Amino acid sequence: MSRIGNDTSDESLLAAFREGREEAFTQLFRRYSKRIFGYVLGIVSDSDIADDVTQKVFVKLARRPEAYSPMASFSSWLHRVARNAALDALKSCSRQVSLEELGHESGTSIQDPFNTIQPLLFTAIQKLEGAQREALVLREYSELRYSEIAEITGRTLATVKQDIFQARQFLRKELAPYLERTEIR
């Protein structure tokens, strides 16, 4: 049996887990749990619900690793499972989509040593239209490629790129007065 490490591919880890190597599942969990949690939190806006959904996603993977088929990347498939579980949780809770708490779980690419812009950033993100918000969160917080985002959301690559472009433009406009005042660039 080959050694399992940080550089082992997702597909190899899944194959090893299917063969009964639990450390392979542990490695997949370590690799994806924070990203899935952050993504789900961006949809459900409640850290307890996001934690429950994240747990359900990994329980599903543990119980049915054969559910993954290599027609898509493992990361895309796992995010799709998380998306569906999060949307189901929203339906059962009748909650609105927002990213209010995401800042507590994920970093921001804006250099802000005093964390003064973070609340403004997340307030601005909440104002985004749902598809733009989802695409932006997948790109910036889950660090997925555009093609993976298209696969997860079921939208075309061009639409995903346009959604992210428009979301970034909106955020620049919303945050411009603050950024100019504080000279954070």
C-alpha cells in the first residue's frame, strides 16, 4: 500500500478509503472541511447549521464513497453535495441567504491589520444578488476555478465569469469611499 500524504490526489485518497484505509478519509476531511464549512456558512448564514450541514456532507461521503464518480473533480462534486445539503437546510429553516458570519471563519484577501474593513466587506457581500454572491464565495473563499464553479452551480462558464466580475465591481463601488478615507489598498 502506498503512503498517504498531503500530496496524495483526492481520487487516490478516495480509492484508498474505499479499500478500508480510514486515514485516507481523515486526509480528505482535513483538506476540505474548512472550505466546505465556509461555503455552506455563506449560504445558510448560521454557524450551527453550517456545522451540521458540513458534518452531513462528510457522513454521506463516509457512508457512500462510491457516490462520487470521476466525471467531475472530487472538489466540484463535494461542493455540489454541500450546496444541495445547504439548500435543503435553508428550505427546512426558511432562512435567507447571507454571508454575515463568514468573516469569522475565513480570511479576506484585503490587507486590513485592524479588521476595520471586514464588517463593511461582509455587509456589502450581503447586498449582492444570490448567484453573484455564491460565485464570489466559491471563488474567493473556497478558491475554486471558474470551471468548477460552473459545474457546481449548473451555470455556464461565461455566466460565472460575468457574475464574479459584476460582484467585484459592486464591491469596489461599495467600498471605494471607505478605502479612499483609510488609504487601505
